[in-house]
Amino acid sequence: MMMNQNMIAYRLSSDTNELTLKRLQEIVDTIPQKLRSFTEAEFSVKSDPEKWSKKEIIGHLIDSATNNHHRFVRAQFEDKPTILYDQLNWNHHSNYQQMDGHHLISFWEMYNRHLIHLVERIPQNMLEKECRMSDDLDYSIAWLFDDYVRHLEHHLRQVFT
């Protein structure tokens, strides 16, 4: 994998994504219940017209799961596929703000449970297959999965602060 000098080295060379899988499992086992404690009004409020509501953040995390699902699968059989993601347009055109919050939470939870099952079954040698990103650098499936969970945690902190 090519390394950008500003890039954080997330993974140990001996990591098989076991710790990241465990962390994602903990998240999907605990966070949905906490998300469901918000009223629909609390889940929908926007602190600023240009900022996402909690509901739209969960929508963004669904979009992230979708795009990373493509990366985790396609990188195994395509030669460094380029899979890009325009997060603002995805969120806007998905109309998450108009959807039922509990529907979004349930879908986000199930999608992440699916990703856990998927990544658990990727052979070790396939975890090092690469995908090209918008910075024109190549990242391994293992690195992308670790980054996916860190990204998810970052946005969940936004939801709960």
C-alpha cells in the first residue's frame, strides 16, 4: 500500500481485523438502543441549516456502509477498483431528514451486522487487496475496514454530544 506521509498508520502488520470486528460488534450491540432513546424531534433537529441532523448523520453512516461494502467486495475480484463517494449529494438525495428515525436506525444496525459477517469471511490474503480512493492512493481492504469503524465512531460521537 502506498502511504501518504500525513496518513495515520491505523493497523499493526499482524492485525487480522479481529479487534476492529470486535469493536464494530460492540457498537451494533449497544448503540441502536441509545439512538432509539431520542425522540423523533430530537433526532431531526438541525443546529444550523448547513449542518446535518442526528438523523442525517445516521443516514451518512448508511451511505458509508454502502460504499465500503462495495470496496470490501469488489477489491477482492477487481484490480484496485476506484470507488468514490459524494457524501453531500448522497445524503441530500437520500432524503434521510424526511424518513422515520427508527427505520434508519434499524437499517444502519442490520447493514453493519451484515458487514461484520462479510469481513469475518474475507480470507486473510484478500484483506491486503487494494482499492483506489479519491486521494488517488491505494488502500487495503483491512485498512479500509479499520478506517470505516473509526469514521463511524467519529460520527457517533457527534450524535451523542
